Amino acid sequence: MLKKNLGGKLLDIWTIIFVIAIIILVAGVAIYYLNNWIGKKQAMQNEMVEQHKQAMSVYVIDKKKEKIENANLPKAVVQQMPKMSKMFKVPLVKVKVGPQITTMLCDEAVFEALPLKKTVTVEVAGLYIVGMKGLKTKMEMEEMRKARRKGGNTETETPLKWHEKILQTFRR
């Protein structure tokens, strides 16, 4: 076996592999428990958002991705944000709610679907836009645009899948 003399101690290659395996095992366990902790925290936050969301009609003026520090948000909101989230760009939407113009944070999926210069009904929890009534995915929106260009109707008809055909025969 290969042995090296390091500082007067003999180290076997298996000892080195064993130490590396222990380090990898400890790191894996730490990541597992950290992931569980973050998942529980996120579930609690999502539950809180679901409890406090309310539907309101807003006029979308502008939407852009920008750092929190550069946004026109209240100082208390900016100070409560974690340091890591201040470094990243987040989706921000400038909306008119009644007579007041405000800047709101937005969910990524909702940000892609929000139309500019239109009045839409959104679900809001505080300054966070959670959802939008009649939300369509990006792919559905592309299909609608293609259908409009062709001059057809906006509702694209997709062929039925085999299991949907079977269900239709039983329903008759």
C-alpha cells in the first residue's frame, strides 16, 4: 500500500478516503436539514399569503425587473428584505389602485402574463401580487397570438388525448 510520511505520522490512502467520505456525509446531512427547515418556513409563508390575499382591480402602468434598492418601495419594506434578496433583480409592477399609484412586487409567473396599459383583476397580499384572474401560461399566450395572426379564433383547439377520448365515450 501507498504510505506517506506527513509530520511524523503515517497516513494511509484509505484514511484519506475515509476522512473525505465523512466530510461529504456531514455536508449532505447539513444540506438535508437546511432544506427541510427552508421548506417549512416557505410553507408557513405561503399559508400566510393565502390567508391574506384579496382580489382587487388595478391598472398596470409599467412592469420591469429591478433591484429592490432602486425601486420606489417604502423604506420599511426595503429594510426588512434579506441582504441576499437585495442583490438580485425582482419583478416589480407599477400599478394604479384607485387614485393611488404604487409599486408592487410580483410573482414570476404573474409578471410574464400581466398585460401593460390594461385594467386587470389581481390577487394581492400586502404589496405582493400573488395571482391574476384568467392567468394563462406563456405557452398558451403564444398559441393565442399565432391563432390571431392566422385570423382564426383565439381559443386553440387541441386534439384529444387517448384517455380523454375514452372518458368522453363513457360520459355519453
